[in-house]
Amino acid sequence: MSRPGKKWYLIAYDIRNEKRLRRLHYYLKKRAVALQKSVFLLRANTAQLKEVEGQIKIRIDDREDDVRRYPIYGPNAIWGAGMQAAALESLYTRSSGKSSKSGGLEGLFRKIFKRKRP
């Protein structure tokens, strides 16, 4: 039996309460790449995605907060402009189908989390 592959997701949120906002932001920062203050890029298989969604639900108030998950083809499917686009340019580029140690998503993940991607 083969393991289901990982897919890419964009997670965006609008949280009204400062305490819930901090808790959710801190949680997502440990599991995904922050693209903006309330937008994250997550790579997960089905089980990991369900776990993340469950943890998000614990940290929000369904009556006041809004969290959205958008499946995307990959980081290169994201269009950007402005200062963040230039800062994260290496996230969107891949050379010969594989990320180099210093570039691409692997390099960005190492810079942010100081370790390899799980």
C-alpha cells in the first residue's frame, strides 16, 4: 500500500480576538511557511491536513473568526508583487525539478525553521 502524496494548500485567516490570533499564528508558524501576516503555505497529506484543520478549529471562534484553505498546484502557482514577492522569489523557483540546498522551498524551509522539512 502506498502512502498518499502531499499536496499544497494556502491557509488565510481573519481572527478578531488578539489572543486567538496569536495562538493560531504561532501554531501555523511551526507547521507552514508564512507568506504574509495571515497567509500561510502548507504542504500536507490528507492525515496531516485533518490534524492541522482540527488544531485550527480548537484555536478559533466559529462565530467571529474566518479561516480559509485553498488547494493550489504548488508554490509556483502563487502570483505576487511588491516587497514580499521579491523576498520570497526563491520559494517559487525550482531548478531542474529539484530544489537546491540554498534555493527553492527546501532552502526557505531550512532558513525559517533551521531544519529539513518533515
